[in-house]
Amino acid sequence: LGFLAALALPVSAFAGDELAFEGLIINDQEGEAVRMRTGTAVVKIKMAKTQGAQSMCFLSESFMPGDALPVHKHSNEDELVFLHKGSGLYTLGEKQYPISEGAAIFIPKGVWHGLQNTGTENIEMRFAFSPAGFEGFFREVGTPVGQPFVQKSMEERRAIAKKWGMIYKA
């Protein structure tokens, strides 16, 4: 393995004939960005199953005051959310909770959850799913940043969500 080839694999190493996964480092501005819902929310896929992260994926989202993540649940993944900036009203199970910067939320699979931005600034959140793979939902339902935005109807979003084991609350 030459010097330049080794530089192309900064967080992996060769173990015999196989590539051994040693982790990922993704800087702030890196990641695959897609626009969601009405086109103003942006999800950035930071770490994905396709990059070798099998046990979890990691994403970020930014969305404006008044926007909301519809209440939904995941059949296959646990989720961990960290509110980096902003404030809102978080639905967890059958209750709603005010949240603000620094809040951390754990959502076991099968539990209803959603978030309304009730504040005056954009919500900036970071979230992870375990196991990895659900990041594919965002690729399918969103529009890559840099391409003309294509808004999906709620019926289209429901059909895509169902494929990924997610159900929106009626």
C-alpha cells in the first residue's frame, strides 16, 4: 500500500486481505445534504451505513420557526436526539415537553415522537438511529441540495415512510 493510497483511507486499515472498519470522522460542513418537507428544512447525513457504520447512523437537521417534524414512530430503530440550538415542543409518547438548547431525547423504537419549532430561531438538532440504515429514508423523501426542490405530498411521504418501517400518526 503506497503513501498516497494510505492517505485516502484515514480511518481504515488493512487487516490481512480485508478492510477493517475503524470509524469515521466527518467535519462540520461535510455530509450529504437534502431538503425536506417544504424545502426550507435541511437534513445532513453525516454518517451512514454505506460508509461502513453498521450499528448507527448520524444526521443533523435545521428547520425554521413554525416548522414541525410530524409525530411518527419507527418500527426498526431506536433514536437519540440532541437539540444543539433553538427551542420547541417535543412529543414523546402521549405527552408533550418543552425543550431548549442542550436537551437530549432517547426514543425507543415503537414510541410516537415529533417536534414543533415554537421558538424564534432555527432549530439545529443532531440525531442518530440504531441500527444504521434509516438514513436512506431521507435520501428518498428529500431533494439533494443543489437540485430543484421537489416537494412530496403527505401521501407520498407516508408511502416512502412505510417502506422504511416508519408510521406517521393520523
